[in-house]
Amino acid sequence: MDFIIQLQHSAVMDWVRESGSLLGYPAILFLHTIGLATVAGLNGAIDLRLLGVASRIPLAPLNRFFPFIWGAFGVTALSGVTLLIADAETKLRSPVFYIKMAFIILALINLQLLKKRVFADPNVDTHPVTSQARMLAFTSLVFWVAATTAGRLMAYIGPVAGLGS
Amino acid sequence: MNAPHFHLILNHVPTIGSAIAIGLLLLGLLRRQEALTRVSLEVFYVIALITLPAYLSGVATGMELEKMPDISVEAIHKHHDGAIVAFGLMLLTGLSAWFGLWQWRRVNRPSWINIGIVLVLSLLTLTTMAGTATMGGEIRHPEMMPEGSAPTAGPSWIHAASIQSLVTDHTWIWPSLEALHFIGLWLLFGVVLLVNLRMLGMMKSVPFSALHRMLPWAVLGLGINIVSGMMWVIATPEQYMANVSFFWKMGFLLLAGLNLLYVTAFDEAWQVGANEDASFGNKAIAFGAIASWVFVMYFGRMLPFLGNAF
């Protein structure tokens, strides 16, 4: 933890935080938003399909979205880590931050379970959606909603940074 | 061109536009021409979109006008209260028209229940919009009123000021709206990506018509975000009205809104079948749609950095 706080005071992070450049903090915040919209959005759309929305969409082709979601998660995670380090003293003391991290981990485990238990089956479209798949879709939506809510509340509850967030 | 200029150009569109759309709808019903009825639904949707900048430029104009001498601030506030009701009804009309177009596209025939709902909502919209327009006119044109007559009354049950105090007096409302706005954002963007990435060639085995059923969830996300966004604008207009980032966000939102009509109602999108490559035009439009939503998010995020918000 001390190491992260030391990093907060590095020259790069000082620039990210204080340069006022649109390529600094604002650009990283934007990448984080696009990333989360892609990850939670595509995962959420797949969840809705499993729960019965647009049931004429075959499931097998949706497999192609998994690498896309993980790629977008890479962008979200990298930008997120940068935002965390830039403001580590505040964020690491925020209980909401840890709640957010917990829900993201749950959501990612859920995503892997969807992949392994539902989409890895080559005959996925020959039988109706299993109750296990529907359950995973439901919990996935709950985790992403909770992670998004916690993420937003970090700017309002507990120690709050002076940075635009 | 400034906000009052914009408002003067746009402020007649919601009233005259809905009158024309109602006329088209009735003409379609009378002549039994379904194509005409369908066009009227599309016109309602587009008019609802244009009502957004009409409303927003009005808020900015009100803020400018209040600074001037010999202006009745009360008249401006009444006009604003009326505009909130009329804009709300206009959005409901546009939403119902969108839903009617979505259903129509799917089953290839109109839903008469939906047409009935659109007709009732649009008549309510036209009445309140005309009243709102009259109140707006009276702010600067006392010659509209015969001598001794009272100004047109605004609604008594809703006030911009009470929405404002609701949002600013309770510390939990703003963060709750933020959470909702971001959930709405990913719900909308996820469906937008799924639909438009298909156009661009991902999962080509899926016909576009199967993805079409997802669209109401994008509209749900959009609805959540318009309501939460409106609450912020009413609560703290000074954060948005002189904000260049907000201007661009709304501009790209209108473009993206037009795209939503395209993927919902147009034959060109609907007819992309299983294992078919979308036309170059469809691909360009799909790319433009994703780009528009990305810009909406960019300028939303830049509200505090390019502009003066927060």
C-alpha cells in the first residue's frame, strides 16, 4: 500500500493528476468509461439473451464476444489502475472502493463460469437455456449493477478526492 | 448564433411538428393508407428528438433573460414549468411512436392499440405544448394579451423549482442519479454494440431481425438516462447551459437518436439476413452509430474538463 502511495507522488502521476492536459486525467477517465460500458454492456446483453430476450439469437455465435469483452476489460483495468494510483491516498482509504473491487471480481468469475458452463458447449443451441445458465445470467446482471453503483458512489461516500470524478 | 437564437428557431417545431404529425396520422387512418400512418410515427419520433434542443435552448434563454430589466421572472418560470410537462408528454409520445414502429417492423402490421395510445398522447402533447408556447410568447410580447386580461396560467402541480430543491436538498439523490445514469449507459451501449457489430461483420450467421428484439433494452437505457439527465439540468442549469461539452454531447445524442430510428424501422437494416454481408452503406451507418455514442460518452465525461461543470 505504501508502495502505491509512493507511486502517487511520482512525476508521471503528478502529470496525470495536475497537468490539466486533456490527455492526462480526463482521457484516462474516458477510457475507463468506454471500457466499462463495453464490458458490462456486452456482458449484460448476453445475460438478457440467456434470460429470454431476443431468443431467436443463437447462443453459439455470441462466443465471439468473449475475447472482445476481455480486451475491453484490459482497457478498463489499466485505466482504472492509473486512476487509482493517481489518487491512491484517497481511494485506498475508501471502503466503497473495496466493495467495488469485490463485485468486479465476482462479475469476472461469473463471466468465466458463463463461458465454461454455458458457451463452451458446442450443442448449446440444441437444447433450451438451462436453469443454471439463467441463474448465472441473473447474478451477472446483479454484480455489474452493484459494481457500477459502488464505482459511482466512490465520488460521494467516504474520503472524496478533489479531482473531477 | 446563441441560445436565444436557437430557441427562436426551434421553439415552433414541437407545436407545429406535432400538429403536422397528428394530421398525417389521421389522414393515414382516413385513407386507410398504412404507409402514411407509419410515416406519422416516424415524424413523431423525430419531433420528440428536436424537442430536446428546443427545451434546452429555452432553459439557457431563460437564464439570459432573467438578467434583463422589465422582465417578469415569474412568467419565465411559468413557461418553464409548462415546458417540463409538455416536453415530458412529447417524450412519451415519441417513445410510444418508437415502440409502435418496433412492433410494426417485427410483425409487419400496425398495432391499433399502439396507434390509439400515440394519438391520445399526441393530442395531450399538442394541447400542453400550445399552452407552453403561449406562455413563452407572453414573456416578451405583451401585445398578445388583450388589455386587462390575465397571463396564461402554468401547471400548478409541477414546478421546476420543486424538482430543483428535490435534487439539491437531498444529498442521496444526485449520487443515485449518477449510478442510474451509468447503468443506463452500459445497458444502452451493450445493445448498440451487439446490433452494430453484427452489421460490421461480427457473428454474421445471425440475421439482423433476431437482434432487432434487443432494441427495447437500448431504449430503456436511453430513457433512464434522459430522465436522470433532465433532473440534473433542471437542478443545476448553470453547469450545462454555457458548457461547450454539453452542446456537443447533445449534438451527438441527436445523431445517435436518428440512428436508433434507422435500425428500428428501415428496410435496409431489417433485410440483412443470416450469413449475409451488410452493404457498405449499412456498415458506414453502423460505424457512425457506435462513434456517435462514443462521442456522447466522451463529451459527457468532459463536462467538467472542457466545460465548467462540477
